[in-house]
Amino acid sequence: MPALTLALLEETYAICRFPAGTRAAMPSPGPFSLLVQAVEETTLVCPLGHAPAEAEIDAGWRCFRIAQSFDFGVPGILAAVLDPLAKAGIGIFATSTFSTDYVLVKVEDAERAAEALRAAGHRVMG
């Protein structure tokens, strides 16, 4: 598996759930946010301070961003991050954009996650 460079973003994030069909507004642009509208629910990931009060909120997440971009045909990129976290017993919320991947871990697991990633040969900034 490849050695990666990951950036630990400064914000603390919330993962918010709305009932199916709910239209949620995107937060102001920042380092990372996510809005997924699926048939079973709407999910919003945003800085904790922007979490809508009407949502079901799971607060207290930190976000690792893979700093490199890879062609879609390159296998094992996300697995290279998830495997060491799984071996360390750290739960995750993962998502991808066209260019890269993001992995969120609970605030209390962030330092342990960074250590596990470094031990796997990755570089962690932040």
C-alpha cells in the first residue's frame, strides 16, 4: 500500500442526519463540508458551529484529508488509511471527492489515529 501524506484539519466537525427528502443548506465554504441527499436520509458534515439545531447531530469529529490526488484506477488508497485505523480499533466516517478522500475520527481518537497512521508509514501534518 502506498505511503500517503494526510492533513489533520483544524476544525471540529459534526455529522448531521435529516429525514429522507429534507433539503439541507450547505454551510459557508471552508476547508471541508459534505452534503449527501440519498433516498434513505440526508447527511450533512460541517464544522460543529454550523450544525443545524433541527438535525440529529453526532458531534466531536476531526477530519484527515489525503493530500495527494490519485487516478481512480489506483487501488488501495483509502484502504491504506482505513487498515491501520481498524487495527488500532478506531471507528471512522469516510467520504471521497473527485480528487481525494477524507476520513473523520472522533476527537478523542484523533491523536491515536495520527500515531497509527504514522506507524503505517504515512506522513500526518497538523
